[in-house]
Amino acid sequence: MAASPAPLRVVVTVSAAEAQPWMDLFHHALPAASFERREPGQPVQVAEAPADYVVLAEPCRTVFDAQPSPKAVFTASAGVG
């Protein structure tokens, strides 16, 4: 029997104040995936697990230091700032 693939891992950059509707939406859409909320500007943690995808719901200057090679990056903003 083949080993099960690791669950899809997604990092979402969103502040705690704005997180609930975003995280609920993602969990509902992809219940088997693993979602990690990253506070915008959060310092890089030693040995952060690599994400398959990154969703930028809010700008984050440190996310690519922590996640240098996701398969894709999605933005959820109008690009106005």
C-alpha cells in the first residue's frame, strides 16, 4: 500500500483582527488542507515548514524569507496601498 501524500500546506498572511472570515473560507473550501495564519511582518521562525502555496490577504515583508519557494502565490487585495 502506498503512503498517503502529505496534506496540502498553505500559509495565509492576514492579521488576527481580519483572520476569521478568511481562515473559515479556506478550511471550508479545502477541508483536507493545512492552513497556517501568518501575521503580517511576523519574524521568520527557525526551520519553518515549507508551504505549498502562499496567500497574501495582507502585505507581509517577511513571508518570502520564511517561504522562499512556494508552488504559487495568490494575492487577495486590489494592490492599492
